[in-house]
Amino acid sequence: MKAHDGMYIDGEWRPAAGTDAIAVVNPADEQVIAQVPAGTADDVDAAVRAARGALPAWAATPPAERAARITALRDVLVARKDEIAETVTAELGSPLKLSQAVHVGAPIAVAGSYAELAASYAFEEKVGNSTVHLEPVGVVGAITPWNYPLHQIVAKVAPALAAGCTVVLKPAEDTPLTAQLFAEAVHEAGVPAGVFNLVTGLGPVAGQALAGHEGVDLVSFTGSTAVGRQIGATAGAAVKRVALELGGKSANVILPSADLAKAVNVGVANVMSNSGQTCSAWTRMLVHDSQYDEAVALAAEAAAKYGERIGPVVNAKQQQRVRSYIEKGVAEGARLVAGGPEAPRDQGYFVSPTVFADVTPEMTIAQEEIFGPVLSILRYEDESDALRIANGTVYGLAGAVWAGEATEAVAFARRLDTGQVDINGGRFNPLAPFGGYKQSGVGRELGSHGLSEYLQTKSLQF
Ligand code: NAD
């Protein structure tokens, strides 16, 4: 695959400071498809300087002009959508249809939403005798994961640009090619030099240098809770702003009045999509005692259908990690009703779509994020029991509630300690705030709430 051997800094592709490279591997066949440079602290420093240099002019650019650049960026993503989808499939392993519809379709919608918001947002408001100006926070260090490679980038860069911030992006090691295509799109869209910069590299090297750089005003991180905790500590010590989108262990609560077959089938699809590598996936299905056996049978049948359709997980380490969780589930007494730890194919990092029944709330597979195609089905006795189980993890990113009437589901959803809940299979909304309660994170992405993360207030009194 085509890859740049440099970094995109100050509007051009520049040679990397060091000579180390990262091999990009196709997880479906384990072949190396490209090499990208492994950035160092020197590359990060050059990128931050470029972003700082570009900040005053970009921050002063009228919102309508910033909106025009984001619209142009959205249009380039649309024009190059097939190439981007093929690249996501090559480096992430997701089936091409999923790459087209979700991995490219969702970020195009998000970019479009920020083009509109930049043009319509009130960057100034009156409060009594004060005028409050909403000003850009400054230089953003954006660090993104591989699971939705383009979406994670657009969900940070689009609102940052809309706000008038400049950006240095450090994308995940596994999916740098999508990030390079995004940088090309930014360039083609006519975004001024230095406003967006890309440094590929390893998390503990380039990522850490970016998070700790004194020229960065806000670190926006999406990834694991373990790394997020470190980044939060670094940012706290430097008294700089931080936004953390972290892990999840979301509950799919099926109340007895729900359409059971629909709730189970949609729930299984939600977990198996993207091979379970979705932070908001509903990996714990909660079913009333009276419907438990029927739900387990339906879920096992639904999961079996995913056998041939599911893509690999992202890399060998992730495959091993997911398989160890499956072994742990068996060892702790959960009952396998679909899939299992054996690799379903000789080549590629595939994991069988797996469903566990008889999972109890304290089991490891019911508490820890697995990030693979593994569903746990738990039993509850009544609503208060369901609520206790649903809220009984350190996470609180997303969830789902199903009931005969939406009002019943809403009443339950209001008691969940989580940032987003789908009611009876509600659809993705690119304008709705997304982010976590508890250890799932700090801050929100998407829509106007996502935009406000990149703004700070200045009040003038009259
Ligand atoms: P990760 O934390 O290992 O890596 C995420 C990013 O951080 C990568 O770019 C990586 O290079 C970088 N990084 C790693 N160590 C670093 C360090 N010491 N300093 C600075 N940067 C560092 O996570 P991952 O394995 O790529 O992604 C999976 C995790 O992301 C899961 O836990 C998942 O739940 C979470 N996630 C959360 C959301 C959300 O919106 N809440 C979305 C997607 C993924």
C-alpha cells in the first residue's frame, strides 16, 4: 500500500528526525503492507512549533471561513471514500462493507456536522452586563486508537478546527495509513499550513512526548483507561486541559416487556460488529430469569451466523488477549454456548464469535474490557437487581435498554450511570454528546458539546 515516509508538518511532508520505522500489518493475512516512520520527540517538537506558529492566524479566521475549510475537508473525504475504506480494511481488517458504511460513512457525517456548527455556533454570548467570548483553547495534542481509525481522528480534529484550535495528531501504531490519507485530505481541502500536523509513532515515544509537550494546551486522548490515567496525570501536573475517552463495559438491559428476539439479535450484532472492538459495545446482556434460557438460545444462534462474516481483530497481541479472556471465562465457571478460545483459521488474527451464559457479575469477563467478539449473558431477578448489575463496573460509557414502551425504558435508562443509552435500538446520532461516566473518561465528543471542549471563555464586563 502507498505510504508516506515522512511526517506532515507545517503543510508539507518532511523527512522524519530518526530512522526507525513501524511495519503496518494486514490482520486478515498477517502480511506487512507498508512501513511508516516512527516519530521521536524531535518530530513532535517540530509539529508543535508549527501548530503554535499557525495558531494566531487560524484562531482569528472568521468562523464562516473555518466552516468552509471543514466543508472542503468533508468533500475530499467523500471524493476519496473508496480509497479510504480499502485502506481501513487493509490495516484494521474490517470487512469492506463495514469500512464503507461505518468507518468512512460516520466520519463524513461528523465532519459535515462540524462544518455546519462552525458556521452557526454562537462564539459570543451576553450574560447580564458581560459579554462572554468563546475562544479556542490553543494547540491540541490529539492521540487516537485504531478501532475506528478515521472516526477517532475526525471526532477530534473537526471540532478543534471549528473552534479555531490547531492540532498535532499522533494516531495509533496499527492504523497510520488512514491517518496519512486524512492528512492528504486536509492538505487538499486548503487548510492553512501548520493548522493540522501529523506525527506517526509509538505511544510511549511520540505519544508521550506529545502529551507532555509544554507547547500543547489541551491533550485529547482516546484509548485505554490505563494509558488515559497516565496522560491525565501528566496533564494535571502541567495544569493543562485534558479530554479522555476511555474504555467501556456497557450493559444491554432487556426488560421483560421487550421484544426479546429483536433485543437479543440487535445486541449480538452490536457486540460482533467490528469484531467486538468498539468501546461502547454492549458486552454484557442482562436478561430476566424467566426469559434467560430463551435469550441464551437466541444469542447462540445469532452468534453462530457471524462465524464467516466477522473480520479479524487488529493484531496478534489483541488476538492472544481476547483468547486468554475466553479461557478465563471458562476457568471461572461461565458456560460457553458459542465460539471458544481456538482460532477459527490458520492465518489471520481471527477470534470465533463467542457467547457465554451463566456469567455472574463478579467474573472477570463481566468486569474487564475484552475488546473482542465476546458477549456475556447475565441473569437478573428484578429491576433493582438489573440496575445494580448494570452499574456494577468501573466503567460507564454507553448501554442499551429495551422495553415494550419507550417510557419504561427511559425510566430505567435515567438510573444508569453511563454517558449514552440506546432506547429500543435507537440509531447513532452524530450530534449527540458521546463520552463516559466514571472511569470511561472525562469530557465529551461530537456535536456542540464536543465543540465546547476546544473552547475557553473570556468574560468582558461593561
Ligand atoms: P491504547 O491506550 O493502547 O492506545 C491509544 C493511543 O495512545 C495510541 O495512539 C497509542 O499509541 C497511544 N499511547 C499508548 N501509550 C501511550 C503513552 N504512554 N503516552 C501517550 N500515548 C500513548 O489503546 P488502544 O489499544 O489503541 O485502543 C483500545 C482502547 O481504546 C480500548 O480500551 C477502548 O475502549 C478505548 N477506546 C475508547 C473510546 C471512547 O470513545 N471512549 C473509543 C475507542 C477506543
